[in-house]
Amino acid sequence: MTTRRVARRCTALAATLAALLGCSTLRSALVSSGGGETEFEPPRRLRAKDVALPAGYTIELVASGFTFPTGVAFDDAGAAYVLEAGYSYGEVWTTPRLLRVRDDARHEIVASGGKNGPWTGVAYRRNTFYVAEGGELEGGRILEIAGNGRMRALIDRLPTRGDHHTNGPAIGPDGSIYFATGTYTNSGVVGPDDAELGWLKRFPTEHDVPCRDVRLADRSFESDDPLHDRGTVTTGAFAPFGQVTQPGAIVRGQVPCSGAILRIPATGGKPELVAWGFRNPFGLAFSPDGALYATDNGYDDRGSRPVHGAGDLLWRVDSGHWYGWPDYHGHRRLDDGDHYTPSGKPVPAPVLADPPERPPQPVAVLAVHSSSDGFDVSRSARFGYAGRAFIAQFGDQVPTTGWVHAPVGFKVVMVDLRSGEIDDFAVNRGKMNGPASWLGGGGLERPIAARFDPSGDSLYVVDFGVLTMSSAGARPQPGTGALWRIHRSGS
């Protein structure tokens, strides 16, 4: 493979990969090789020169030594604040924290939380920080943190104790706090994969909750029973593990719900549904013209209803609409041909008898398993690429999520919001794509958020740090996170 050219056109490549991933015969012959499947010996190396950018741009290290950072925000004076998750993967727990980054790159603690993380994102407005608390143990919350560190919950007990968490937040043009709730499951059915992730053993009766009433199709799913050693059990969609659903059954909707974008007043209060039918809407951002956009992590090849080859999505979110989960990927049904059918497994047939509507076309379909997460939209002519979204790609988590034939993600891409065209922006130098630990360099590891500073002239990239993968699961490495700054050369 030749050295990649930064900011290359990716549309043709994405189409080629999509065709390959849709071929059951070919994919069964390929060997998985994810970017996290590597060995790591601390300390982490950090070298800005190992990151390639378009001509005229420079990247520099702002600060390092963070433990599982997930977001960045800026106060009225332009100072940067980094959010640390506190909870990562499996049984890895630390204290979630909001840290001020000093001019000398040291960190000052502004606020810290308990064991209901992870803290997944942060926004700032009028001397107040707004933090999304994932809700691993007690359900999700949106926290208000004053400049002096005083903290209170604006909303709590959100239904996000499963696979995915409470995400966001973003401040809307109306002054409301917009945030997202991920789904409990991969594709609508609780299965043994959820026991492996840990939450099913803690909350055996939990399941996905629709935002509006839905009618179920004649379809349930058999799986092993990791809870009671009963051999096999049958589970329906939107139901607790081991509960059979009846054809035509109505599942009542409620708000708050799973896989949705909601909003509350800045002072707190009852949540209002903005849109639903997402899987894991991780990143939220408003464009300069006030439109809301969201990244949505695609299905995995796992569980009782596995889905193959579903790339992450970038949506323009219009109020009141349904965006297809759990029966569509973008505008396409999961049983349309064999594209989404895992090798040797059944077609992921619809679980809803009557889809609420035909989902709209996404703005862009990003790489399969890229984990396209936090992003922002350029608004500055001095930075350039005004109107384009800059998306941090955390990178694949193979073998837990499926397989890849080479590392996917581990970079920052930009998307033209009008055409959906995807280009690389910040990538590690080398003959192949991958995280710095996999390549043996000192560049980007796992970008998880990208945010412009108040001037719009600099793009800050939150780098989660080293996270290796194996059949035993994820192994995140504390103290390896970093904050990078990208700007025009000379500015």
C-alpha cells in the first residue's frame, strides 16, 4: 500500500469497501486486524511531527497525562477545560473530573464526580459548564457545574444503563441544552453480548424504550442464557432478556427514551423529544446557520441480532423525525439484500411491523467500525473549510464489535455538509492507517472529540489515549490521554 495523501477524496474508496463488506464469501476469508490489537509499553510517545495535515496547517501538543479524556470546552477568556470520563471499559473505574488546562500545561481540578460515569461530553455558556453523565449505575444525568465547581443535576434517571450512554451536550440557538441517549442494545434485542458488557447482570429486566408507540413484527430471537444457565432462551425486541413478545404487540412509548435526542431548558426541567430512531448519537453540534447535526455509531456484528457492515452516520437532525433504528441503516432497510447479513447468520429482518416513517438520507456514511464521535463545524475563514464538519474517529474496537481487514478510524476527518464528501484531515504518517501505538509512532492514538475554540481559529482534538483490544476485551491505559491544537501555520 502506498503512503496516503492527506485530504484525499474518499467517496470512491468508501463505495468499494461497502461492496467488499457486503460480500459474505469474501469477508469470511479475510482475517481481522484491528488497530487496538497490539502491545503497549508505557510511557506513551507524543510527537506532533508524526501527524500529517493538509498544506498550511500545524498541529501542536497542548497538554498530556489525562486519564480517559472525552471532551473539551472553553470559558469566556478562551481557557481550555478537559473532561475525563471516570469510567471506561469493563471494570476500569477512576473518578470523573473537569480539569482546567493552565498555560504551563498543568491541570487544575474544577469538579469531580462519583461512579455513575462516564462523563462523555461538556459544553460551556455564561460561566457554567454542562456535562453529560453516562449513567452506568444510576441512569444518565445532565450536570450543571458552576465556575466554582458547585454541581447539580438538571435531569437524572435517563434510561442509559446499557450498551450506550447519555451523550452531548450542545447549547442550541434557543438557549436550550440538547443531549442524546444511546440505546441499551446493539439492534433492539437484549442478548448474551449485553451480559459480556456487564450491564445485563446488574439490571436483568432493563431493555430499550421507544419514544413513541411501536407495533412489533412476528419475530423473536434465541440465544444462550448467561444469567440462569437454562440452555437457550427466546427474547423479543424492546423486551427484557428471556421475554417472548407476541406478533402485533404494541410497545408503549415514553420520554425520556432510548436512542434519542432531547432538550431541556438551561435551568432544567421536563425533557422534550427532538428526534428518535438513533443507535448511539454520540456527537452533537450546530452549524453556523443553526442546524443541528449528530454523529451516530453504527451497528456491530454481535448479539442475538447481529448486523454486518453498517458504517457510522452523520445526520442533519430535523425535529420530530424518526431516523431508522433498529430496522434501518440510514435510508436502507437491514434486510435489503445481503449487505448487512453476517457470514453464516440470518438476515437481520425487521422487528417493527410498521416503521414510523421512511428515514431520511444521512449527510454522510462514515467508515464501518470507525467510531465517529465528537465533532464541530468550522465557522472561521481564517481557519478555512468554513461549513465543514470535523469529526474525531476513535477507531475500531475489534474483535468485540466484529472484524476489519486493517485498522479503521484513529484520525480526524472532515465532511462537506452539502455534498457529504469525506476527506482525511489529521492522520498519522505511515504506509498504513492506525493508532500511534500500532504504528510505533508518537502521533494520534484515539481521537474522541474535536472542538473549535471561541475564535474559531484553532481546532482542539481530544485524544482518549491508548486502548488495546483482545478476545478478553478492552484495556484502556490510564494517563495516556492528550489534547492537541491544529491551526493555520503562522497563526
